[in-house]
Amino acid sequence: MSQVRSIGVADFDWEVLKTSVPVLVDFYSTMCPPCRELAPHLDQMAVEFGSCIKILKVNVDEEPTLAAQYGVTAVPTLVWFHEGRVVERTLGADPTALRRKLRRLCLAA
């Protein structure tokens, strides 16, 4: 079972924009091989770093409005939010670099 929850328009505001915890949102597609490869790594990181960051995912095929709103034109796109604002955007699936970034973020918290 996935540790990273899928969210949509209905809960995006509450889960991402109105939380005080930093949030990493994985904009993905089930048809995207790199997205499928990244998914188990995100699950592991959600367990490992869950005390300092929330990791969520949005299926761009099911939620095209959210994808368009955040300028997602390719997947996987990882969008980092803090205090309701986009603070960073990463394109592609590099689990090693992502783990390093999360480790730095959690150590700084």
C-alpha cells in the first residue's frame, strides 16, 4: 500500500495550501514510466521524512485543472510548497538527489 496519498481539487487547498508543514506534491501520470519508477522511492521517503514534510501526489490525467494551475507540462514534476506558496519545482525523477534535498530540509527544520 502506498504511503503517499493521492489528492485532488477538493482537498488540495486544505492538504497543501493551508498547512504549516512543508509539502512536496508529485504531479504524475500512471502512463509515465519514470513516474512509476519514482513512486516506491517517494513511499520510502514519506516514511523516512514524514515527521518534517508531507508528500502527496496528484494524477495529472484525473486533475488537469491542478496541473494547469501549477504549470505542469511534463511528468514527473515535483512542486514544493511552504506556507501556501510554491517555493521550488523539480522536473524528472532523481531519487538520490530528492533524498539529499529532503535530508537537508529536515535537518534545517
